[in-house]
Amino acid sequence: MKKIGVLTGGGDCPGLNATIRAVVRKGITEYNYEMCGIMAGWKGLIEGNIKAFDMRNVSGILHTGGTILGTSRTNPFREDNKGDPERILENIKKFNLDAIVAIGGEDTQGVAFKLSEMGVNVVGIPKTIDNDLPGTDYTFGFDTALNIAVEAIDRLHTTAESHNRVMVVEVMGRHAGWIATLAGIAGGADLILIPEKPIVMEEVYTTIKKRHNRGKNFSIVVVSEGIKLPVEDNKNEELVLQSTKKDSFGHVMLGGVGSVLANMIEKGTGFESRCTVLGHIQRGGTPTAFDRILSTRFGIAAIDLIHKGEFGKIVVLKGNEIKSIDLKKVMGHFKLVDDYWYDLAKVFFG
């Protein structure tokens, strides 16, 4: 009997539990595998925090947000974490794990790839609300975050119009502006600012003024947290940060660019402006039907790859088909918003 471990790493998002459920159920019912939950991401594999999982553990979790396994941003290959990769190998041997299903975004899959290079049997499942993992049309979690953002924009329309204000909506998106772009299109945003496009503040002011000059006395501006603003005390156009402290993968904590932008817009246009930061609201709560189905399909496909002995791969969505590619192909770059989507959004600016 093979013994399979499953873990969730990085930020939580809707659909993780649906994925865990699919992996465990298919592994037990179809292949008679012994299934284990690795707690708190790669940290659990380092510390040996591994628990036996059966059908009861994954009952009733399809619709729930978060992850029953817990998660962390632990990086076993960080320079000051010397010995962690060896501890992982020791615990894989100690717990007799034949393979690992790693559910996560670019950081989690980066660790999975390095372990696969060391001979560990790993299969990846792509998860991130940012939808910036290359090789897959969609990651699960994105659709739910997108719908949350659209609902927020819909609600802000009424208060913006009532008070004749410019409403800046800050959404997540460190490297890529997928949430901002598609939420802006679906929510009827009047301007969308994303990391992929340089920000020229005079153009921002002109667009908003043009809209107001034709009788629209309110505007909705959607902005990704990862944009770089050309402001006086930020001449190098660095990111706006909550903290300069870096996580285990070298990421700083973003957030606050919306407030800075709202102040700049008010000074540059003379129109009263306010900012709403959606933050972690985008990552919480019940997954949409799309994310429940996609994560379920990913989970089934991942355990099928293990059964076929196809390791060092990650399952992906291509069109309407679930396929697999080498983990190496998703390393070192991001899937960015292309001109098609942004040009589509620009039709409705101003």
C-alpha cells in the first residue's frame, strides 16, 4: 500500500479544502492509498507534523474556505534554514511517504521543484488568487477573489455617485494585475492601474477630469497593490509597503498604495477621493462553483499522476482540459496581464 502526503503552502484561498477532499477521496477509494495530511505546509514536513487522513477528515469541507491542513510561508531552502531539506528527506523516510501532493503558488511549487530535483516524488497543484502562475489558464481561488472584488466595486458605485467622489479600490496583485483588470472590466471601473503598465499621473488626472467634464461626477479607480507610483518621496518608483520586513521567500508586505493614490488624485484633480482596501477579504470565505469544480478536477488529476508514476509535474488547466507540465516550466517567471485584456479595459476608461 502506497502512502501519500498532501500539503497546502503559502496564502490561503477558497478551494483548498475542495482540493484536499478530492486528493484524499480518490487516493483511498480508487487506488487504496494510505493518505496523510502534512500540517502547516513545508513546515510540517520539516517538523514531522504529519497525520493520518481518512474519509472522515475530508467530509463536509467542499464548500468551506481556508485549509484544514493549515499553511505557512516556510522556505526550507532559505540560506539561514540550513539542514531543513535534509530534515524533509529524513521525515519522508521516517513516515514512509511514497509521494507528496503540493498545493500552492509559485513559492510552494518552487520548493516542490527543488525537492523533485533531489529525488522526492512530488506532484504540484496550482493555487493563487493572483492567477499569475504560468502554464495554466486559471488557478483555483482566482475566480472567488474576482467575484468578491466585483461585488465590492458594485457596492462602491452607489456611494461614489451619492457623494460625488472618486473611489479607489485596492485589490491584491503583487506581480500581475489579473484581479484588478478583470474585476475592473466586470465592475465597470473608469480606470485600472496594474503592475504591468507604467503609471503616468498626469494621464490619470486627465482621464478622471475628462469623465467629470462630460457630466459624470464620480469615478471608480481599481488598483493592484503591486503598482509603483512616481511620487515626490518615491522617485525610484518603489512599491508602497506596510512593512520592509521580508518573509521566508523574500517578499515584503504590500498594501497602502490605494490611500497614497487617492490623496494624489484629490490633489491633482480637486475631486474628493476615498480609498477602500479589500485585502484579505478576497482570500476568505466560500469558494465559487467554478473554483470548487476546478480544484476538484486538479485534485483528481494530481492523484492520477501519482498512480501513473509521473512525478516532478504540475497539473494545469488548458482550455477546458486538465493536463500536466513539468514543474520546471512554471519556475522563475509570472503570467502577466497581456495587451488584449488591458486594451479591452481601456475602451471604458474615462
